[in-house]
Amino acid sequence: QPLSLFTAERTDYSLHRIQHYTATRPEHFQNFILFTNYQRYVDEFVELGRQKVEAGEIDALIEPGDRITRRGAAPTRPPLAKQPQMPAYHYVRPRHAGVTLVNIGVGPSNAKTITDHLAVLRPHVWLMIGHCGGLRRTQRLGDYVLAHAYLREDNVLDDALPPSIPLPTIAEVQLAMTAAVEQVGGIPKGQLKEHLRTGTVVTTGDRNWELDFEKIAVRLNQSRAIAIDMESATIAANGFRYRVPYGTLLCVSDRPLHGEIKLPGMADAFYQARVS
């Protein structure tokens, strides 16, 4: 039996790709990786990281360009003038026990690309933490969605992992994310189901899926999907494929089938309220 899922050549290639795409060295990546598709999550992550550094809760905050902030000291260099394709930010703790956040942008292609390479680092878990479109009338803007199944309409991994292969949820991950929503959101346990719904998440490769809704309406109904995005199933599928534990926690930012779409003013107000 091989000692690793990857050859030395594949590992070396991926390590170089990680630095290229994220603008941070592979050794800075922590064992707990978050993926997001919104810049506001990054802004909050960085601000909280600075507070954690000064409080002594983490050893350092590392930003793209290997900009390192340590307690009582100024950052080692100015911010990058031009951000990489998928910038990464790290809460550094001993033995890589901290948290890394990667802004993968929008779409399954980036999600596949970065997880193909990060898999060689053998992280303990990776999670998609982003926004989604709510598909059910009973959902409200700002509600949370915890994926317990995926409908893979992204098609980017179909040859490597056929869509007929189920992606089982991981009990420990589901329980941890449920507890996090309850704790961070300050939601009483008896009211949790009013704000957090579990169900099937659809991941599509078509950013304008609403324009051809008739083509997927039957499948959405048959799957009883409750949310749609463009990354979650891709990340889960590659986690299953590479034996990296995975999970998805999303926030409903619009309800396009029920007349609540993301307009510029509404979006800014929503992000400010829900992310901050």
C-alpha cells in the first residue's frame, strides 16, 4: 500500500500552486480551513485576527504576501498592492492548530482548483462558510443553512467522482457547526430551528440559473433542496475524494424565486447586519 495519496511530484507541484494562488507559503496553512465567497467575511476575519493577536490567543496573523502581525509589533510589510486569485489568511497556533480562511471567489472552478492542491497538506477539516440563495418560502434573509446532502449540478468533478456517488455528512462536523451557530449567534437552544435549517444544497455552475429555472425546477423539487450556491458541493466532493472531512454552513442572502433579490443597497445593508 502507498504511504501517501500523492506522489512526491504531485505534492511538490501543489505546494507551488498553493503559493501562487493564495500568496502565502504552504507552511503557514493551518489544520482547520475555511472557504468563503465574500470579501466581507475576510474583512471580519482579519479584524478579529488582529484582536486575537493582541489578546495572545493566537501567535500571529498572516495575510497575503506573508504579511505577519505579532503581538505588540507592526506588520512586517505593507499589504499587497494586488491581491492573488484566492487570497489566504491564517490564525497561527502551535502545531498548525489554528484556522486558515481562503477567499475562493464565486464558482466551482476555483473551488476545485484550490482543494485539489490543499489536499496534499492533509488538513483536519475544510468547511464552506458562505452565502446562498434560499429556495423555500419559509426561509428568511439571514437564516442559516446546514447542508446534510448535495445536488451536484456544477459538473466540474463528474469524471473524477460521478454525481451518483453520495456524499455522506460527517456527524462530528454537523454537531460542531450547529453548536457554533448557537454559541456565536447567541440563539437559545429552543429557538435554534427557527434560524438554522438542515437540508439539501444545490451547487450549480451557472451564475444565471434563474433565467433557465424551468430546466432545473423538477430536479430542485424532487431533491427537496433548500438552498443554492456555486461552491459547496464541489468542496464536499473533493473532500470525499481526497479523504478530508468537510461540511457546509451558509447564510441565506437572497430568495430569487420569491421576489427577494440582491440589489446593491439591500446587499450592503444585509452584509453589514449579518456579517458584522
